[in-house]
Amino acid sequence: MFKLVYPEYSMFYLFLPVAALFFVAMVMWKRRSLQKFASSGVAERLTSDISRIKPLIRFILLFLAFASLTLGVMRPQVGSKIEEVKREGVDVMIALDVSNSMNAEDIKPSRLQRARQSIYRMIDKLEGDRIGLIVFAGQAYVQLPITSDYAAAKLFLSTVSTDVVPSQGTAIGKAIEMAVESIGDSVKHNSAIIVITDGENHEDDPVEAAKSAAEKGIVVHAIGMGSNEGAPIPVYRGGRNVGFLENKEGTTVISKLDQFILQDMCDAGDGKFVRATNSDDGLAVILDQIKAMDKQEFASKLFTDFDDQFQYFLAISLLLLVIEQLISDRKSRLMKKLNLFGENESAKTDVL
């Protein structure tokens, strides 16, 4: 396994394209200046001892030396020892509603943004548990399979928006069924599904899906995002709010939390329903339920020893710098003998 101890120093690589542009600009400026000083034939003879390719070679060496030095500063390491670690926990599949109604702002900053924040905090409080992510609207998709890599879970969560699912709707039942399929048969009695939605189901029967999950030993919880009063659904184009969603009659659509169907779903799934508010996202109640579950033992491979590799990149950088210093801008004797530009002694004498 390869990792960088100080990845933040990768910002220095931004200097490389700037340096390349500066080099090209300098070459063009020197060429124009020489053409102003003398005619093309005279200028070529005056610079007959100057190599055109060596300055480029020197720049490439400096370019590579800086790139290698930067990589060395980031302190690359390679995992040298793999150890199997035993963990105890439960499997938690999160089914997140990404339909357009989740953009409503009765829960600040919006239902979806608040849901993402809740999941982030949930991940930070998990201990040994595995987590997976399903996103759903009109259809359901596995965004992240079950994993114990919490960093990967946060990375996938950061990409979630209402644009990730093409078909609109709210298929809660399909999301639960897909979550059940994603959980291995051997750990179903140590598993939970957390549905985070506004509850406006338009596609299927979430209560029946939750009942089926409970029969397999999987508990179904839910966090209701939204208020009973509801809120209009913002419409965004190019990241800018251009108004609110309207029905065919031109009336603004008000999206309300359907807590009754979510409560029925949780009753059928032997789980807990919690309604999120601006002051409490209901996370603590669900986490208490998860921590009270029987734990399953998981085995995962972990790199425990990492060997530093920075010294090799620093050595390469130093070697390239030494080679660059040994190269002069003048042509070698061999290049002079080749006389690539068709120069002759009589022409040189005429100039003198």
C-alpha cells in the first residue's frame, strides 16, 4: 500500500506548468531580440557555438528534479507488513433520499445537506462497525458497498447530490430491498438499515419491504427530514436558484414530511423512527439502538508497518541537479564537426 505523509505539499506541483510557460516565453524573447540585433544569417553565425537543444535538456532536468524533490518532501511510504485485525460491530446500510424534494429548506441548510451532515457525524461515532450507502429517488443505486473504510465512506458521501439519480420519485421500498441484498447472509442478524428521507413515497410499499427485512433479521430505522408544514422545493440551474417547483396548474409545490408512513415502516421493521428538527437530527437515538445490537466479528487486513521512500526521490533530484550543472550551453566538438547548419569557413571569413 502506498501513501503520502504530507500530501498537502502537492500544491508545489502548480509551479511546474508556470515554469514551463516561463521557459518558452524566455526562448521566444531571446530569439526575437537576436533577430532585431542582426539579420538571420549573421545571427545564426554569431550563435554557431551555442547549442539549441542543451538549454532544453537542462530545463527538463531541472523540471524533473523539482518534481522528484516535491514528491520526496511529501514523504512517500510503502506498506511492508499486512496484519489481519479482528473487529466487532454491526453492518449499517444507509439509504439516503436524493429526490428533488430533499432540496426543501424547512430543515436548514436543506434537508439533503442536513442529512449528509448527520451521516458524517454518524461515521465519526462508529466503532468497528461497517457501513454502506445507497442513494435513491425513482430508482435505488449502491453508492458505496459495505466497508470498514470510513474515509472512503466520507469521500463517496461528499459526491452525493440530487443529480446522482436520473429518475425522480421516492422509491423507499426499492432502497430497502437493495440494502438487504447488499448485506451478506451470514451477518443479517447483526445488521441495520437507516432510511433518511422526507417520506413522500410515490413508487412502492416501504412497509412491506421493511417487514420482509425484519423477517431476515435486519432492523429498519428511519430519520424523517422535513416538517409537517412543509416547504417549497427550490429549482437550481447552473448552481443558481431560479425559483420553486410548480405543478401543471402553475401552483408552487409544497413538500411535507410524511411521518406516518415512516412510523409504520419502522414498526414493521422492528426499528425506531425519529423526526429531525433544526435543533436535533435524531442521530443519538438511532446510534443508541445500533450500539445495543449484538456484535459480529469481522476480519480486515491492515498495513501496520510503512517504510519511508523519500530518500530515493531526494537522491534522484540531487543526481539530476548534478547532471544539469555539468551540461554547458555550448555545442560539443562532435556537433561542430557535424556542421548541421551548413556553415563553412568562407562564410565565416566574409562575416569577419
